[in-house]
Amino acid sequence: MQHCLSHQAFIHIYIDIMKRGQLKGRNKGHKSSTPMYVQTGSSNSQKPTEETWGNLPHHVVLHIFQYLSLVDRARASSVCRRWNNVFHIPDLWRRFEFELNQPATSYLRSTHQISFSKSSKDTLNTCSVTNVSIKVDSCTESAEAAIKTLGLISTARPSFMDLSQSLSSIKIDDTPINDPSLKVLVANNSDMLKLLKMSSCPQVSPAGILCVADQCHGLRELALNYHLLSDELLLALSSEKHVHLEHLRIDVVSENPGENPPFFREETPVTHLYFGRAVSKDMLGRIWLNCPHLVELVVCANGLEPLDEELIRIAERCKSLTAIGLGKCEVTCSGFMEFVKMCGGRLSQLSIMEEVLIPDNTYNIEQTHREVSEHLGRIWFPDRMPTW
């Protein structure tokens, strides 16, 4: 096969040639013994398609089929017996990719609903699927895809759930999964699961996460929204009887800026902490006291009170801190410099807006830039708000 032909073009040309050849044979009452040719356009040489394309090795045709849509695969399987045999090779059905969108507003070509349903009900029940990918292009479609994904897993459970016993990471975002579904999902992978990331899953409770902690003793990384936390769960995650977490990521995003979740009152193993809304000085004070394993801290906003003391305390207590990002959080240049001196070169990521640095009698913005660069061992500048 010439390199100038794409996989799709190869299939479409060959199907067309075979159909024309079969029609010609029927019109003449016999099959033509003369080999048919196709001009590739890249050279003057011609290739006998029946003697080459029709006899390509199985692994070559299999590779081409993997790039075709479900509909094109089905069409190609009817070309000849060899291609039909390839169509039924299990390796062809290890990976599924679906595209879900609104045809009137999307440039993506949506997978036909019949293809989606047939694949999930027929093929997934008989093959060892290792990867299912669903592409969407809007928030509405994301919600639909989430629902259909759960349906896909449920439909394919006889094979997909029973045979997928080697998952090391599971990421679930914006999905209406509940505690029983989560329990089933992790049950067969309890020995292998190392990472579980959950975001915007309102039907999952702290009890569901606690069940994961009880079953998956190999779990090393857990990422959760703060609303999935509870005192019982934090106690379990801190206990040697449960998992030995290396990374515990918590996103704190409250729809009510004045609402402070009642957590971090006891020492917890949190390593990555993200505040997506305003956070009080009292909350930050509890962090340096009760989160000694903190590696990364991101604070979107704080208010009008400088955070000098809180940052210095965090630098003193959190010896593993390597990354910090501050949004609308005012800090004096002197307080910021003291924080950087205490952390030293271990800060691999340091981000703060220039607008929230408050010059004082000791340091101005330019002096802060120079000395921070010196302590970090690299050129550093505060972030600036775009002028456009």
C-alpha cells in the first residue's frame, strides 16, 4: 500500500473497486480473470488490488481497521472473507472511542446511537475491553456522556467489569455515580488501584470513600472535593489500619464565600490543597497547624488582611511544601521575603500576583524580585494582570 493513501481512503477505494468488479462479473455471467488496478497518483506504476490488498497480512489489515469508525469497520468486513475474519479478531475491540454531540452545532462527527448501543451490548459482552473513550464538546453533552458511560459499564459488566482487574487509576468527573456503583467499580481492582480521583460527584458520600479506603490497601493517591470529607473519613485516612496515602488532594470550592468547611481541626495527611474561593485567616491558621505533610497550596482569594503570619507559619511547619500559588491574597513584601527565605530552593513553583504584593519600608517590588530570584536560584518575577 502506498504511503500517500490514508487508511480511510484505502478502505473506501478498495470497497468501491470490489463492488464494481463484482457487478462487472455478474453482468458478463462470469468473474473476470484480469486483475484490476488503481492509480495511486504518486507514481506511474500500477498495483493489482485483488492480488495485493485482498491478501494483506492479518496484522496489517487489523492495524488499518483500528483507525476506522464502527460503521466503516462493518462495511469493510463485507468486502472479502479475509477482512471479515479480521473484523472478528478480539484485539480489534480492545479500545472503543465514541463521540457525542449535537450535529447542528458541532464540528465533531457523532457516533450513531445504533452503533453505540450495539457495541456496548454485543461486542463488549464478548471481548476483553481495556479502554473506552468518550469525546464530547459541550457541557450538555458531557452530562449525557456521563449517563451513557454508566449505562455502558452496566451493560458490559459480564465482561468489562469482571475482566478489568488491573486498573491502577480511576478518575471520575461530573458523573452521577453513587456509593453502590463506586463499590462495584473498585471491587475487582482493590489489589491494583493506586489512584482515585473524584470531582463533582454529589451522589457519593464520605461512607462510599471510606469503603474504598477499607478495600484498596494499595491506594496511594486520593483526590476529592471537600464535601466528600468527614471527621470519620479523615480519621480513617490517617490510621495505619487503612491506606497509606502518599498524596491526598482536596479541592475546597464553596458556593457560599462565607462558608468555611469544618475540617482541618485535627492533624490530617493532606498533601495538596486547593481553595477555589475566598478562605479565612482562621482556616489558613488551622492548615499550618494540622497539615504538616502539605506539598502544594493554592489559595484563590483571602480578602483585605495580609497573610504574612500565616505564610511564615506554613513555611515553619510544612517542611515538604514545594509549590504555592496565591491569587487575590495580600502579602507585604517583607512577609513574602521571609516566607521565601524559610522555604529556600525547595520551592519549585511560586506564583503570586504583583498587584497583591504590598511594598513596605524594607522591600519594594523590584527588590523583592531580585532577592526572591537569588534565594530560589533562578530568575523569578511576580505574575502580572494582562492589560488588555
